[in-house]
Amino acid sequence: MRYTVPLSVRPPSFPMRTILASTSIAVLIASCAVPPALAESLPFAAAPFEDVQETYPYAKAIEYLRLQNIFAEVSTRRIEPDAPLTRGAFVMLMTIPRMLDAKATNACLAEYQYFAESGSRVFFSDVPRSHRFAPNICIAKRRNIIDGYPDNTFRPDALITLPEATKILASVFLGNVRDDTDPDHWFEQYLSWMTSLKALPPTANSLDHIVTRGEAAEMIYRLTLDIRTLPSPSYDAIMRGRNSRKWHLPAPMPIALPAGREQ
């Protein structure tokens, strides 16, 4: 069964700009200057990353996100675009203040205590308050962007797969949609939405694919600017790969379906 979800994109809080696929990096730099107030409030990579050449497939996306300060956590001149992302790191990208109109991350930790007697965990049994991405995971859970697993873990240090990334992206850009707890089908509505918008980069072409930093940038870039003209794998092609071998991904916990979004 193939799930379908609405194709309208609800963008994050930062301004949308129409940038053609042929736009050069130089023009992109000029068109996406970061407001001074934002530059003062968050760390900012003031120059393009030295390990991202213009010929890199997702260079334009990385540069766009840098100029929007979505890579505020990158304190060096290198971003390692082909490095795989953990679940916690991906949540961080989706919840920094420039990406999501959310309350201060530290405020979320201050307000919530998983164990009343100690407050040593944040929502999930494997996310200590001292974890690097605990503030981001806290906000993501409060905003119903993430759900975790049935055993009440989130596994923040596990590498994030394509299906997991599409679910988080859908929760941010589209809004909360119904989750299917069937371990073989829960992700299909999110994958269908992403492929219909041609938001997947060409290299993210299998269900067991581990998402890299460059690919995450490309997906955010395409969704934010509603770019549907670039090469992207089809839903059927990705599913054919799944059917050619035994594949299983644990289903996350179910989330509530908002009123008026029955499928």
C-alpha cells in the first residue's frame, strides 16, 4: 500500500527566496545575506567552507544553509559534507532557532524533567540532560517533530536513515501527519511526500541509506525554496530496492493525527 499526504509545503520561519537551479554560488551569497541581528545572536561561519568546492553536487544547498545560519554549530572552516549524520545531529539541524520558530533550547530543558526525583533524562531513557543534542531533542519532542521508539529510547547517536529523515522533515515542513506503526510501512507516507516534491537528492536512493550532512542540506534547501526541477529518485525506484532484499526498520511510536487530516 502506498500512502499519500498533501503536497503543500509549510516552510520554516526563515524567508523564502526564489533561486533558480542555475544560480551561481556568487549570486547566492549576494542574495541570502544574514540579518545583522541574527549574526550577533548565533555563531556564524563567515566564509564558505573550505572543503566544499563549487563542483560538489550539493554545494549550492550548503552555501544557502550557511548564509541562513543553519550551520551555526559548525565552528571550523570544514563541514565534512559526506560525513554521515546521527539522529541527534539531524534533529539539531531541524530545530536551531533559524530553522524552526521554537522557544530557546535551554528553556525547554529547564522546564522538563524526565525523572521527577533527578531530572537526569530528557523525555527518552537514553537522552541524558548532558547529551550534546539534549536541548534540540527536548524541543523536537515538545513540538511533536520526533517520537522515539516503543522502548522509550530515541537512540540519538545512531546514524539516521533516509526513512527516519523524511519523517522529521515532514513533521517540520508539512506538520504532524499520521504515523503507521506497521514496521514495514510506517515510513511510506513520508517517502511518498518527499519523492512527489522531488526533494530527495540523487544519492539518497535506498531505504537503508544513511543520510550525510550534504544530503540533509540538499533536502532542506529543496523544500525551503520549493525546488522541483532537480534530479531526484522516484518512490517506485526506492521501493523496488526495498523489495529486492529483506528490509526492516523498527517503527517509531505513533503520533496523533491532527483534526481534518484523515487519510
